[in-house]
Amino acid sequence: MKQAFVCDAIRTPFGRYGGILSSIRTDDLAAHTIKALISRNPGVDWQAVDDVVLGCANQAGEDNRNVARMAGLLGGLPIDVPGTTLNRLCGSGLDAIGTAARSIRVGEAALMIAGGVESMSRAPFVMPKADSPFSRNNAVYDTTIGWRFVNPQMQKAYGIDSMPETAENVAADYNIDRAAQDAFALRSQERAIAAQAAGHLAREIIQVVIPQKRGEAVTVEHDEHPRATSLEALAKLKPIVRPDGTITAGNASGVNDGAGAVLLADEAAASRHGLTPKARIIGMATAGVPPRIMGIGPVPATQKLLAQTGINLDQLDVIEFNEAFAAQALAVLRTLKLEDDDPRVNAWGGAIALGHPLGASGARLVATAINRLHATGGRYALCSMCIGVGQGISLILERV
């Protein structure tokens, strides 16, 4: 079996909902990362790219009609380079990278682009078709995040808890109190701000230039979501699910816009195109959990992956968990018998601080994990995410 190497990994800054990136179409946002890969790797014969695999969770607006294919064309790839869009909700970007790696490992591809994109600001409202002739009933769904067009049988069997409701369920089932959640959220913010100041995040971020109707173009180089806060400020925030709940806007990830992409190759293709491998993808695994506690998904996915690879938690030098909510992140850490403030976990901040543009977050985890491995000299990194409707996904990288 061949080996799959990540040779470049980049992302846009992540913008807030309705923020600095909200004027950019989703397909253009994804195309921006592909243009950047082309610019950064001039020795590559882009005609040789076997496929583009991008994750995207929405696909109801400008990301419809196979956003990976559109982004490849808009990004400047040759017209005969194909593209496919993958949807595993929050895990889409990570799954796209693992899927591309699998194609390389079995010899079906040699050079791939993978990653993901999401513009949650530009997610449209959608309407169902009439359920009977001449019906005067209608409905409108917001596709930014969560359920729509609900199957009554799904609702009856599994419930249709919103993402914050699933976090409350996890907090209750795993005894995660509000103080621990706020402390975790504060660490995420402080680590992200410190990483920005030290230039760590700049290693993975490509600037986005946004033309203006009047005046000079705006250049975006930094994530928009991180914010300075304190335990006192976080403690004052009201719960968003129920009055006696623990989930707040301060200990949950953001609603964001962004894109990320990686360039993968086998050893021969990397040499042929003048690429320097940065990390080897060891493996990827997914697992299902009850939808009502979807946030615990990284536990079985990680356990499954560790069993498959023979690697144990003590061997991991870098751990990047997507912080959908502090409650679920803490439940995952404690179930895996890791400390709440394990220094290996999200040392440069996580989604609570940096944001969570659904389809793009997996690509961010991979880019950050690789850069952290090279910054620290570590060997193995784990990237893991929970996924709506009850799943988890995990991927292991090795520095080269």
C-alpha cells in the first residue's frame, strides 16, 4: 500500500457570522484556497491532479451544484480535473481529507486536493414544495445550522434536538458543570489570542482581499472570532437552551465563514512535482452515537482509530479536538481519561475561539496539527470532531 502525504495545508481566516467574509460567495471562498495552493506550489503540473474533494455541510445555496467542482474551475484548475463534494456535516472537511488519502493509499490516485468550505452567513432560507394540490400551507427553513424537512419517524425514534440541546444533554449525562465549561472556553480564547500574537496561526492562514465598492480593497489576514474575555464575563452570560442550563454563547463554538484546503500526494508524485511532504496520514475512523448526545462522538471514533493503528493516547504529541461546545469537549476528554487542560489539546485555541465554519473546520484541524507538530518536533497528531445526527470522526497524522 502506498503512503499519503500532506504537502501543503492552508486556510482562509475565519470570519464571524455576518462579518468580514460574508460578502464572499461560498464557491469563491473555496476557490480562493485552490488559487493559493496553485500559487504556493509552482512546480506542480496541475493537469495531474486526480480529484478535488471538498467537504460542505449546507449545499442549499451558492454551495449547491457540487461546490468542489465549481471551486476547482473558479480556482484555475484545468477543466478536466474533476471534483466531488462530501457531506458528513461538521466532519465533512476532515472526511474529505481522509477520503482523498485513502484513494492515494490504494493506488487509485497520486495527487489530490481536499478540504472544505462553509459560508454560514450566506446560508439561504428554503421552502418545501406543496404537499397537496392547491395547498395554501407553506413553511420556511433557515439552513444556517440544524434540522429542516424533518422526517416524523426520525423525530419519534431519535428526537431532533438542536446542537445546543445536545450539548445540554451531554453536560447532564456526563456531569459537566458550568464552571468547568467556562474555564475551558477561557483557555480556548487565551490560547488563540496568544497564538495569533506569536504568529503561529499565520503559518496556516492565507490572506483574503475583498474589493470594495468605494475605496481600497480590504485585506483580511486574521481570524475575526477570537475575543478577550474573563471568567467573570463568561459567568454573566445567560444559558441559551433553558434558564437552568449551562450552555451559553461564551462556551460554544461560533457560526462562521471560512475555507481550507490541503495538497496530498504519494511519494513518487511529491518528488515528481517538487513537493516536500509535511505529514503522513496514518488512518481515519468514524463511529455512530445517539443523536441526542452527538458531542460524545469523538470517543468511539478515536478508540476505533487507535485500535486500528496500534497507536495509544500517550504517543500523541498533538491533539486537535473541534470544540463544538465546551461541554462535549470536556466529556470527550474525561471519557478518554485526559485532563481538562491537557497541554497537548488545542494549544493554539479551538473552535470556541477561532470559530466553526462547518465544512471547513476539519481542514483547519489538519493544518494546525501539522504546524504544531513541526513547531514542537512531535511525531503523532490526532484530529477529532463530533458530528450532528450522532457521529464522530478521527484522523491521525505523523510528522515527516
